Amino acid sequence: MRAVTEPDHTIQLNEAIHCYEICTNDFAYNLIAVALKKHLCLILVGLPEESGEFGYTHLQDLDMGDKDQRCVSALAFSPDTSLNCTPNNVTICAAHGNQLNIFRTDLGQFNTVQLLLGHGDYVNDVSWVCEGELLASVSDDFTCRFWTTTGAGENVITFGLSSAGMSIKSHPEDPNKVLVAEKKGIIHLYNVRSKQTVISVESPKFPLMSADWAHSNRLFITSLAGGDVITWDLNRPFVPADVKQVHEDCGRVVRFAPGSSEMVIAMIIGLTLKVFAAKSTVPLLEASLKTFGGMAWHQRLPYISAVSDRKLLFWKVQMK
């Protein structure tokens, strides 16, 4: 019988959570955006290592209106988001059907929403690139698009794909490079400035559902495809460095832990959260979820979080 790990901390909301994101910026790393049916909820979390006990504060709700019955599929905080300035500055993009909504707020009286249109189908992921100068998005319409967000906002680059775009991630150290992952298993490293593909790798399995960079070693990327976690060393890109079979199903999302010296990978397979050290097949943590609504690491502390219906759950992970 498998050992199931109970969460250490819980944020309870009044309705089902569709999607969420924890900010990774130095001056807002405890800020969380939670997408509910008709609005985004901004929450500030306090973890025991910093504040002595677990707690959270509801900061603001941002209305998304009734334009589309499709729920939010992805969220991304802009790099200039900060709670350490006066006034506060929070900018977040929400992918909503085939639209991108950019919310800007000072958590007080100033609130704006900018709409970006151009995708012909469901947007699966969004990321700020080039130090926040551009917003990037990937979609079921077989495109990766880059947008300016000043003024009216404009689709300035479109990068054609051979299948649906599932993940887009900014490079941990080089803001001009992005990882673009396709559903049929191809992962591109793309230079936004030169508009060129630097390198591509291909998964031995598909469908690919999610991909990520390793923050502790920028030469490593991982994907969740066909029930396997497949990791590449970009110094030797032609053959995967590691293939870990985790389930016969294809899974939902995979993420490297940001602060660990060893590579630790979290994933959601079906409705089960699993955390592994990269070279181990024995999970550090395993937990059951009621629904899928995303997963995220805390940027500074060793916590993995995931949605389960109306709850946002946190587990402390013992790692090096």
C-alpha cells in the first residue's frame, strides 16, 4: 500500500479553483493569483519559516466578466510585479479561452485590463520573456506568439509549430531564450531576438503535456510525455539523459524545484501529486487530489503546492 502524504498547510476558498500561480519575483514571492470561475483572487501567503506560523491574507479580486464560459488555463506574473514599492505594482496575464487578459493593479484604486486577441484556439501556456518586454503564448492553433504589452499591445512575432503548443518557459538566466514544447513531443529552444531555433529535442513518447527548465542547471530540461518523465542534458541533446516511467497515463504537469542543489521534479499524474529526486524512482512525496487545477513550487522555501477542488494545499519537501 502506497504511503500518502497529508498536506502541511491549506488555503480554503469558497469555490472550485481552475488554475493558480505563485509569483517568483524577489519582491513578491509570497503573492498568489488564483483563478476562480469569474474572477482572479490575489492572496498573500505567510509560511512558518518566515512568519512563525502559516497564514494568508486576501488582497483583492479582479473581475474577468462573463465573456467566455471557458475557464482560465494559465497565469503568469510580470517580472516587474513588486509589493516592495509605493504604490504596489502587480501585473498578471491570464489565458482565457483564445484570449489573453493582462491585469494591472496597485491593490487599491488603480485597476486596468488589457485584452490581446490573435490566437485561433485555446491558449495552453503563457510566459513573460525578454525581462518582461514581451509576453509569449502557445496555443492549440499550432502557434507560439510574442506580444508587446505597451500601448494597445501587438502580436510582433509568430512562430509556427507542427502541433499544439503545450508549454512555454523563459530561460532561467538568458531572458532572450525560451523553451517551447509541442504536443507531439518536440521541444524547441528559441532565441527571441534572432528569431531562430537554437536547438530542438524530440521525446520518444507523446503526447507531451508539459515541459520545464531546471533552475539549478540551465542545461537540463524535462518533459512529461506518454506517462514518462524525460530529461535531457542540452550538451548531449540527441538522446535523453534520463527516462523515468511514472504511469501508463500521460500526466498533466511537471516542474523542477527552483532552489534545490539536487534536481527535484514534481508532477501530477491523473489526480496524484508525486515528487521525485531526479535520479530516484522512489517518490519523496505522494498525495491524492480531488481535482486538477495546477501545481507550483514556492520560489524560496521547499514547498510544493497543488489544487484540490476548493483548496490550495502545501507540502514541505525534505530535500538537499
